[in-house]
Amino acid sequence: MAPPSNAILPNSNMGMSACTNSTISSGGPMVQQVNSGSEEDPHQIIDERKQKRMISNREYARRSRLRKQQHLDELRKEAFPLREENNRSLTDFNFISRNYKKLHEENIVLKTHADELTLKMQYLNMAMQWAGVLNGLDLSSSNGLLDPIPMDNNK
């Protein structure tokens, strides 16, 4: 649909110009004549600008997608060695954790065994002292051979 006569339309040379002398041909569409000094149709100029802008926008979007893809590729390249390092760390942690658990259990067994031996030694010392008292021997000043070994359970 054509604008009414004396409407203002954009012009590529002068910004805005007044349209005059709109005529209707018999049985045909409305024809506009523009007094701008240029023979180009203003709609054609607008369409060209739209097309240029559309092409420019498509190119910008294409470049943007390429940048995004490159950034994604770089992140994937960075992620691969980090995943490998994470797997190595997890493997090392599991190995150390198993060894710690094994050593901790062994330590508990050894402490229990040491406590049992200390108790047996105390019983033997008491038995030796009773035997010495009964036989008339003074074993209270023995060279420490029968004294129990002090155990530090905090280590």
C-alpha cells in the first residue's frame, strides 16, 4: 500500500523528503513520484538497507558462533588434563586410604598385643615376688628385668 500524497519518506541522499503528486493509474496500483533529485524508489533503498543489515547480522551471528565454538573447544582441551589429574589423585587417595586403614588396624592389633604382654609381665612379676617371699628371697630390688616396660598408648 502506498503512502498518501505529501507524506515524508526516507531518502538516501537527504534524510527525509516530501512526496508529492501521487497518482493512481487506471486499474493499477498507486504510483509515487519523489522530488528528491534521485530516480531510485525509496522502498528499494529501505529494502537494500534491510538486506545489508540482515547480511551484517547473519555474519555477526556466524562469527559469534565460531567464537563460542572455539571457546568451547579450548575449555574441553583444558578439562581433559584436569580430569586425568583428578583420576590420578583419586587413585592415589584410595591407595593411601586403604594403606592407612590397614596400618590402623594393624596398629590396634599390636597395641592390644602389647597390652596383653604387659599384663602377663605384671602377673609374672607378682608371681615371682610371691615366690620369692615364700622362699625368703627379696626380689623387690631386681635389676628391672622383671619390671614391666612402660607403654605409651598415645603414640
